[in-house]
Amino acid sequence: MTARVPTSVVLEDLFERAPPDVTPAWFIANLRERSFGVVLLLMALLGLVPGASGIVGILLAFPALQMMLAHEAPVLPRLIVERRLPVTKVRRVGNRILPVLRRMELVIRPRWPTPFEATKRVVGLVVLLLAATLVWPFPFSHIIPALVIMLLSFAYLEEDGVLLCIALFAALASLSVTGVTVWAAIRTTGWLERWL
């Protein structure tokens, strides 16, 4: 059994081979089985940006549902995947991301192997639930779900069963906190009593 190539090595190779005007579709096609993990990671990073979490929450539904249906690669809106980006800018972003990935890969590595398709479906379901919480308009409520999605994406990318368990526990905690917050808001406004 061959050792799994770290994601940082895969991405570094893609950045070097990227055409002058690269598109997200090109990266998705060349990332193959890692495409879902990278897409989730990038969207989670965008979800940390104030004001962007609502849009990111909606966009995350695409890869999450496709993972639940065991698709081979994410299919995103054409407006996103066909946008052309100068390779010089893409490589600059890569030069910032790759050192962080390499440091994380010192800790995150393949452990506790799980069936790939089953893991994909579970991660998709959890990301879909977390994506729904990103849409809620509560101040700073987007931070924890976005960080948890990042954890899930790292665990999925590196097939780290230990990190996956930690991320699933963190997801449960995040969903519980959101549920309590929503329930408290409903009780405070008296909306439930009026509806009943």
C-alpha cells in the first residue's frame, strides 16, 4: 500500500502546472478525490469574512448535498467555476496557504482509516447542517461553524479519523449552541406563543 501524498504536495504541483488563465473548474478536475475537501476548506475560510457567511452558507449546500449523494467531484454554479484568474495571483495565494498546510500536516495525517464513501456522506450531512447555521443572522454566530467546517475538511483531506471524531464532536457542540440561541431568541420575542 503506497503512502498517501500530503495535500500540500498535490496543491504545490497544481500551482506549478496551472495555465496562464486558470479557472476553479481546472483545479476541481485536477484535484480529483480531494476536490470536495479543498472546496469546503476555501468556502469555510470565506465564511469567516464578516458579511459573507450568509452567501457562503447557501453555496456550501452544493458540495454538501453532492457529497451525501457520493458524487465524484463538486459541481458548482458556472459563474464561479468558469471565472478566469491570473495564475500569478493564484500562486501568490498558494505561497500563503502552502506553508500553513505543511505545518498542519505535521500533526494531521492518515489515522483510524474509515470507508471513504461513508466518510464522504457523513461529512456532507454535517456540513449541510452547519451551512444552515451560517445563514442565521446572529452576530458572530458564523465563526464557530466555519472553523468546524475547516476541521472537517482537513480531516477529510488527510483521511485523519482522529481529527474527524474531534470535528464531529465540535460540530455537535456548534449545532447545540445554535439551537439553544435560536430557541432563546424565539422565547424572548414571544413568536412561538403567538403562533400557537
